[in-house]
Amino acid sequence: MAKATLLGELVPLGGGDPIPLTRDLLTVGRRSSCDIRLDFHNVSGQHCEFAFQNGYWQVRDLGSTNGIKVNGERTTRKILRPGDEVSISSHRYTIRYEVQSGGLLDEALAEEDNIFGQSLMEKAGLEKPKQNRPGQRS
């Protein structure tokens, strides 16, 4: 049997064994069909998923009841830096991994910041980006 490749791990804050991240797409939840099973009443059947793409990890909420947070901020999708704190409901973990050489983490983070800095109208192309002009109040 071949040994699984370790792409990273989720380290529980407050103690416990690290959870190995061995595939590039992993579902997390209470259901036995999930790749990472968290058998807690406040974790949804299919709570979230972790995806490893372009050399970095990202997390996405799958419509859970109690949500996910990254570094204390609730989100539905977020690119993860090594060392980020990920909360799945009230269960907190630190993600540990090495960004793959040739990975596009910095570019992806810059794009993510740009997307979240825009209004919905700007994203849809229906409004020009707001720029402060000299003498204009923001």
C-alpha cells in the first residue's frame, strides 16, 4: 500500500492529534462519508471543504449552520496562509503547510483582496471603481 502524500495538517488548538491533509480536496463534517469527520453536534453533516490548488490551501463553507472563520473573521470562502487559524463551528485549528514552489499564493491573495474591496455593482461592471480625487471626501 502506497503512503499518502502529506500536503499539510490541521492542528487542533488546545491539544489533540493533528489531522493530516492528504488529498487536494477534502470534505469536513459530521457525516461518515466526509473525508475529515468531526463528530460534534455543532458541526453540520457536510460543513466545509478544503481544496489545495496552485500550491496553496483554501477553505469553503458548504452551507453549514454554524459557519467557518479564518483568523476570527466569518467567511464563506478564504485562501489560507500557513499558520492561519481556521474555526469550524467552535472547533479551532491552525493550518500548517508549505506553499509549493511555483505556487501563486501572493497573486491569489492580492486578487482576493481586490475582489472583496469592490462593491457588487463594480464586480458586475455596472459601476466604475470609486477613486478619491483631491478635495473629495470619502
